[in-house]
Amino acid sequence: MIIYDVVLDATQEDCPLPTILTKNILDTMLVGQILKLITSKEGTIRNIRTFAANNPCELLRELTTEEGFVFLIKKL
């Protein structure tokens, strides 16, 4: 189980807003902190994968739960 520092519930947001909000929040976080992103939009999956690959962060886990699509992202 991964412990996270910040939760972003973007379940009501359409693409690309969850990705934009993710970047904005990660910009305010300290290195090593973990963000839990929750979204309900399937299009966000590819966007978050691409974002994580191209920014100083690591996609630790990607899950589909009753909450929606859940991503745990560590700021590097």
C-alpha cells in the first residue's frame, strides 16, 4: 500500500483538465511527495502516462477502482 500526500479528485473534469490540474498541483509539491489522482475519463489514462514520461515525476501505480481511474504519481 502506497501512502500519498495529496489527493486530486478530477472525476467531474473533462480532458485535458485532469492533466493540467495534475501539473499545477505537482508544481506546488515537494520532491518525494506522492499525488493520488482520481478521474472518471478514460481519455485521461493516456494523457497521464504521457505526462509522467515527459516530466520530473514517476507513475507509481495505475488502478481502476470503484472511485474511477486512480493514479499514484511521485514528484521527482
